[in-house]
Amino acid sequence: MSRFITTLKTEQIGKWTHILLADLVLADDDEQVITVLAGFSTDLASIKVLHNTFLFVLFALVSGYGNYAATVHDWLYATGQMSRKRADAVLYRALRAEGVARWRAWLFWAGVRIGGSASFTKTPTSSGSSVSKGQ
């Protein structure tokens, strides 16, 4: 089972914006080790597209859960180092690793599958590797 190796340490710098104060490390079953580097900016588990009624209902059901997993997911979307489908699968496993109930993790996953495409970066950044296959 996937598990977080480090704890989430952030500082809120805006209404929805948090900066990582230390690396966040996920030992993921399928992707090995994923490291979100200190200094990364995340909005945690917020949803920017709340004009969609369905997504608003999903947000209400998952709000307050999954900040660790959402931070990893934001990193994967921002860096584009894996496909969107793989990044979303990591999100589900990370939610479960964080202790989020299966039904709530599935709703979270479904929400990003439905509404997340606009936030996904298709071109990898040069910010360094976040996925390590050999640890």
C-alpha cells in the first residue's frame, strides 16, 4: 500500500495558496517514490471551477480531506512528468494512503477526472525529477 514518508509542512501565503516548507515524499505502489520539493506552491484540495453544479457537490463531499494527496497531485499536474491518467491514479492511491475512505477517494478522483484537464501541464518542466524508480 502507498504511504507518505514525510509530513506535510506548509505556510499559507494567500487565501488559497500554500508553500511547502519541506519536501513531501510519497512511496507510491506503482510509481515508486514521488518527491514534491520544498518551495512548491499548492492550493491544496481547492477547486477553481465551482460554477459547475456537479463539481460543487463533489467539492462539498471531499472538502477538508486529502491535503497531502492533493499536494502531490498538484505537483504532478504542474510538472507534467507523467500522463494525466497516471497522475490521477496516484491521487487515488495517495488519498487512500492518507486514510481517506474509499468512497470519498473515488469521488475526489472522479472530480479531477471530470474537471481537471485545464490544469494539467502536458510539457514536463525542468524543475528536476519528482519520480524516482530506484529508491
